[in-house]
Amino acid sequence: MTQDLRLKTQDLKRCAWAGTDPLYMKYHDEEWGKVTHDDHTLFEFLVLESAQAGLSWITILRRRENYRKAFADFDVEKVAAFTDKDVERLLNDAGIIRNRLKILAAISNAKLFIDVQKEFGSFDKYLYSFMPDGKPINNLSGTLPASTPISDAISKDMKKRGFKFFGTTICYAHMQATGMVNDHLPDCSFK
């Protein structure tokens, strides 16, 4: 690494939660708060955030590649078609969180995700129908809420549709992960 590059890297400011774990820092720098309108990515984070319920995000992030393999590269159509045999396979996969309810929820949520796509044209259009003027929010307050009235509304509607493991806190984490809200602190180099 050259002296200039090392100095440049040292000058970067990150949100405190990113810590010093290289995987967490990479996620913070390259994904968190970055706007995506890609349904494939939105489904991936739906599965991952739902699996995270009650656990730390780094626990899921460290298993992300295992989830990718176990859940057909997050192909929503394939996951929606998973059978009881797939559930048993997943329950025996030490690379993911082996929680029957979360696994069943991922499969059920995939079916519901497809229903939403059919109704709205895309899952992205559905999510952004809750956003002011259909646009992402750039949070300049310097505070990181656990939930907001928007995440309350989205999770309430998703629960009504039958989605599981997607309460308001998980919903807000999904919003942060997919850039619906940019919660990087004002002095963060990645704002």
C-alpha cells in the first residue's frame, strides 16, 4: 500500500457502529445507505434482515455467502418454490441460522414478495409508495432511530399481507441497508 493511499484511508471517517471489523467496514462503506431499486437486492435484504431478528447484524453478515448458497442466490421464484425437503436441508445447514420459523418465513415471504411485485409492478415501487414524494430520505439529524413512522407503516402493511419477522425495527434496518434512508452520520465520509 502506498503512503498516499494509507493516509487517504486513515483520513476516512465512518459511523461508529462500523467498528474495525473489515467485513463490517466494507458493508458500511459499499452498501449501507446506498440506494438500490433492484428487487433482487431488496429480496436478499428481506431474507437477511428477517434472519437477523434477535441477533446482531454481524452474525448474519458473516453468514451472508452461506445464505446466498442456501437460498438459491436469493432468487425469489426459486425460494418461493422451496419444499419440505428444502426446509429440512436448510435446518441441517450449519452455515445459516437454523431456526425453523425463520426458514419457513423466508419461503412464505418469498411468495408474498411475488404477490406484491404483481400488484405494484415491483417490490421497489411498493416500498417507495410509503416514502415522501417516492424518494429516499437523507437523515441529517445525526441520530439513528430504531424505527420511524414510515417503518411503522410499512411493517404494519406487510404484517397485514402476511409477512413474518419484519416488524418496524427490522423494517427500518432494511430501509437503512437498501438506502431508502441514508443514516450515515453527517461527518461520515460515506454520507
